[in-house]
Amino acid sequence: MTTEREMRDLWTAYETWLAEHWPEGLHALQGPATDAQIRALEERLNVTLPDDYVACLKIHNGQADCGPMLCGWEFLPAEEVGEQWAIWAELLDSDTFEGFSSEPQAGIKSDWWNRRWIPVTHDGGGNHLCLDLDPGVGGRSGQVITMWHDSAERERMADRFLGLFARYVQAVLAGQYVYSDDYGGIVDVSDA
């Protein structure tokens, strides 16, 4: 229950900020994902999603088509998570990544892509923040990592989704992120 309460409080703070700074972004947030949508996603991916991410989806099932909403990335709805994951799974199954390895930070496997890396955001160019449900030695299941389509770097952004989102909301409220007309969304203040 604590995770759900924490997630609700974070979303309330972020929604209040959006209402003042980017009302269109607030309206682009989708309603809650249903239990059936979450179950369907888990079945498609053959995983159990972390509780904190599920709590997030039960508040907002991603965003409609608009600019960056979450840490400078688009926040994917459950159906789009499955579609993005399927693209990577098809590439993996066709041996596209044969002989490729990544250059991960500690706690992340050196795979180019891993079937248990669940894309929860994207930038429209094939890059994602992923839930890592198959961590390397010293990692934690549910940690959030970067996944670049054309770079071997893999960085651990947070130990869990709730931690990433909490840090992001705090940064937004502190003025480290702003709405940018040029990007049509929320970006780091240094990019605005």
C-alpha cells in the first residue's frame, strides 16, 4: 500500500506542476490501465511487472502522442510497451545482435538487448529507459537502465521505477526540468 500511496503523491505533485506549466501535457496523460491491460502485457512479455511500475500504470497508462513527459522521454502506455518490446524481440530472434555486446555499468548484463528489458519510455528514435528484470551481478530486478539502439552504453538510472520517478518529480519541482516549445515537452533546463 505504501508504494501505491507514494506513487499517487508523486503524480499529484507532478500533475499540479503540469497544470501550471504545460496544461496540454496534463491532458495528454491517459487514464489508469485496467487490471486486464496489465495482465495482458505481463502475459505478452512473460514477466511479472514490478509493483511500483504497476502502481504507476494504475494511475496513468502512459501518455497520448505529445512530447517528452518523463525524464526527457515519452511515457509509453502498456500496449506500446508491448509493441516496442516485440520489435526488439523480433530483432533478437533474427540474430541481429549476434556478436554484439554492450558496455554496461555494474549490475547490468552485457547483452545488446535482453528479452527481460522492458521499455517503459522512448525517444522516437529507438532508444529507451527499460525495467531490467534480468540484472547482472550486483544489480537489482526492476532497476531502470538506458537502452540505446546505436550505442553500447548501458547505464543504471535507478534501483527501481519509483526511485526514478521520485527523483524526476523532485527535479521538476526544483526547476531542473522545464516545458520547451522547441521540443514540445518537458526537457532538462540545460536543453531548453
